[in-house]
Amino acid sequence: MATTADDVWRLLGELTEAQKETERVIKEQSQASDRRFQESDRRFQETERLLREQTQETERLLREQSQETDRQIQATISENQRVNQQLSQQLSKQLGELGGAWGRFVENLVAPACETIFLARGIPVHQVNQRVRKRQNGDTLEIDVLVLNQEHVLVVEVKSTLGVEDIKAFVANLERFYDFFPEYSQRHLYGAVAGISIEDGADRYAYRQGLFVLAQSGETVVILNDAEFQPRDW
């Protein structure tokens, strides 16, 4: 069948309409894509805004927490300083009281008692000196009570609380006594220890070292060593 001019024009018309429809669909799709992009961009910007606000809020909270932590740390430091100062004052007071008790123990009990208690042990007393100090070649030897007669020197170490380590240190001092006091080198040297309180076992240790052990008994001081005790002659 032969194609007429009308058929050609009709086909051209259909092609034109089809092209228009295609262009319309493409335009609608493009507009839809633009809307979706704009919506995505809006959501992105909103998300970015929310994140920025959350970041700012987080930073604000962190600053506040940091400031509060700093305040608490400073308050703790101040409180610790106050407590330490209070404890230091209490310790100083206690040490002062302890030193006073030690001084009274030496001056009021030990030194006066030394004038008589050693006589029963065959050691007459001619002189009692308190807090004797001697320097030798840059070193110092301190003696709480020094008891003397023509033949004997008796060194008394006094502690508020007498322990084994105190006795060991005292024995070491007795071993170097003549280095500091050569003028007494021809006299017998004895040692004695005394304590306001005596730790368990310290008295027995002193006894074994050949030392007299003195302790408070009421208003005076007595020698705890038994009658069989023989003092070590240093």
C-alpha cells in the first residue's frame, strides 16, 4: 500500500507529540531531581546545624565540668592544707608535751634517784650531771645523765619510750665514750637505760647487754635488775 502525503504528515505529527511528551517527562524528572537535591541539601544543612549546636553544647558542658572539677580540686587541696596544718599543730603540741614529760622525768626523778640507787650496787655517787654534750672532730656525743665518783663513770640514757633500737644506739655510744671523754679513761664505765615506758622485751635485751635498767615506781625510780646482775665494764 502506497504512503500518502497525509500519512507522512500524520507520522510527523505523532513524532512531534512523542517528542513533546518525552521533553515533558524529562522536565518533570529534572524538576523532581532538583526538588530531591534541594531537600537533601536542606536536610544536610539541618543536620550540620544540629551537629554544630550539639558540639557547642558539648563544649559548654565540658567547660562547666572542667570548671567544677577545678573548683573541687582546689577545695580538696585547701581542705588538705587545713587538715595538714591542724595535724602539724597537734603534733607539735604533742611533741612539746612529750619533750616536757621527758625533761621532767630526767630532772625530777632519774637524776635525783641516781644519787642514791646505785649505792646499793656498790657504786657511790659523788656527782650527777644532766645533759652533758661533748664535740670531737665534728661529731657530738650527748649524755642525758652522767654519774661520777673517783673510780666509776656511769652513763644513763633516758627515753620517753625505751625500745631495743634505742638500746643498740646507746651501746654504740658507750663504745666510743672514751674517745670523747679521755679524762675518764682510767675509771670503770657502766651504762644504764631508763624509760617513761619500756617496750616489751627491751628491758631483757638491756639486761643481756650488761646495762642497768631504771623504771619509774610511784614517785621515784628503781633499778629493775636482780641482785645477781653484774654490769658490763665498758
